[in-house]
Amino acid sequence: MSYKNPAPTVDIIIELIDRPHRPIVLIERHNQPLGWALPGGFVDYGEPVEVAARREAEEEIGLKVELVEQLLVYSDPSRDPRQHTISIVFLATATGKPLAGDDAKGVGIFEPWSIPGNLCFDHDRILRDYWRYRNYGIRPRLG
């Protein structure tokens, strides 16, 4: 008997704490689906999710991050058009200048009022949950 399971992923909302308004970092994806996204990616076999989050941040934007907390787990089967993924979303802080690397075509620094409209996956929902939590202290609801 063969089982088909969702793939574990991480996404990281990275606040640049050395800049006014603590803007966040997004990457412009080089591969499909195209558009802007939170830094993140697949968890390697045998890798803890916290290690995956730090690794993906360093690979995609060239910064070492401090993981602050987990925001929520997002698992809607349609969140990624390529396959069913489950994303553990972390809040993190960093300082310095992010540089595009790995599968990032570009990198951008965004304040809440300047987030691009062409976000990939379910990152619009994740960012809505994040801004609500950051601005009002209201944690996202499960399900």
C-alpha cells in the first residue's frame, strides 16, 4: 500500500528591525508560480522546521534571522498549485541588506502600505493574519 502525504514547508515573515516601521522582506520568484512571496521552501528529510526556516532565509535573501515565534500552520490543499503542502509560518527578525539568491529573481523591502498585489500561494492570507496580529495582537484563528 502506498500513501501520498502533503509536503512540509516553511514560510518566514522577516521584519527588518534596523529600519523604520520594521518593513518585511519578500522575494520575487524565479520559478513557477511567478510573483512575490515570503521567503521559504521545502523542509528537507531529517531537518527540523526551525533549521529549515533559517536555512531558507539565508539561501533566499542572504540574511541570518532570529526566529521569534510561529504564527500558524497553513494547510489548505489548494494553497500551492504544484502540490499539497503544509506551511509552518514563522515570524523572524533580521538586520542588514537582503540580497536575492537561490530561486529568488529579486528581493524587496515592503512597509504594510506597499505590499505588491501579485502574491503567490496563500501569502495574501498569511500577511493579512500577520498584520492583524502585529497591529492589534489578534492571533489568527484555526481553520
